[in-house]
Amino acid sequence: MMLSFFLKGLLIGISIAAPVGPIGVLCIRRTLTQGRLVGMASGLGAATADAMYGLVAGFGLTAVSDFLIGQQLWLQLIGGLFLCYLGVRTLLSKANYSPSESKGKSLLGAYSSVFLLTITNPMTILSFVAIFAGLGISNPEANIVSAMVLVVGVFIGSTLWWLTLSSGVHWFNKRIHSTNLTIINRLSGFIIVIFGVLALYGLR
């Protein structure tokens, strides 16, 4: 029974993380320009946010979820502005591949920035609430152990996706020349800015 919940959580974590969006673009770009550790740290930030939202949905914390949904305007504004900032910084940054930067503050910064981007996306909590409700464990009467196992599965599934993505990109990076890195840097920055502008446009 517990294995079934864990596997469901694993699939949920992968399905939430897998769609290509600003987080995926950012993770790919950081892996290419700063190394696999920074890419993995970025993905771990997203996985942590996914797990936190999974806890809220899984344990029926309606007060928390209602508050987050009620603050959708401000969360979307913060997320959109932060995306624009990261996109512009990416556009203006040098495309030198320097994996030596992937230590200390770089890892913490990569983790915290993606965590902030993911946690300020109100659609994430809505997705988890809908999925957990469909599984019948999004209420206080649900089995606490089952809910916890499901959330652990979500975290591991999301983490596995980001580890796989960053490892694959790192392998691919060995076949990329510095000129191509410049193009990737500019393209990544442009895409991230577009996502930020779309988030801000959605505030209308």
C-alpha cells in the first residue's frame, strides 16, 4: 500500500517538474555555463518547493492554500519581475564556461533563486490540490502516513527529473564550443524574459 503511494508521488513529482518552462530553461543554461553542480542545485530548489506545496495539498492545509491563492496577484508580480531580472542578467552575462564557480554562494544562490521562482507560482499549489484531491488524500481525515509517503515520492520524483536533466545537459555540454555557448546564453535570457513578461501581462 505504501509502495503504491510512493510510486504515485514519484510520478506526480516527475510530471510536475518535466514540462519545459522558465525553470527548465534556467536549469539548462546554468548547467551549460556554470557546471552540473549549479544545475543540480537549481533543480533541487524547484524540488523543495514542489515538496512544500505537496505537503500543503496532502495534509489538507486549506488555510495555507487559501492564503497562497488569495495572494496570487502579488506572488505572480514577484515571480514575473524576478524572471525578468534573471533574464536580463543572463542576456548581459559573459558566456564563459566556469564550473569552478559552482561552489559556496553560487550553489546557495542557484538553489534559493529557483526555490523562490517555484514557490511564487500559484499554479503549482492549484495543480497539487487538484491531483491530491483526485487521489482522495487532500483532507485532514486522510491517512497521515500515506500523505507523507506521497509527498516524499513527489520530492524524489522531482529531484530525479532535475538530476537527469542537468546530467544530460552536462554530457551534451562537452560537445558545445564557446561560440555556441554565447548563442545559448542570449537565447536563454530572451526566453526567460518572455516568461517574465507573460507572467506580468497575466496580471491585467
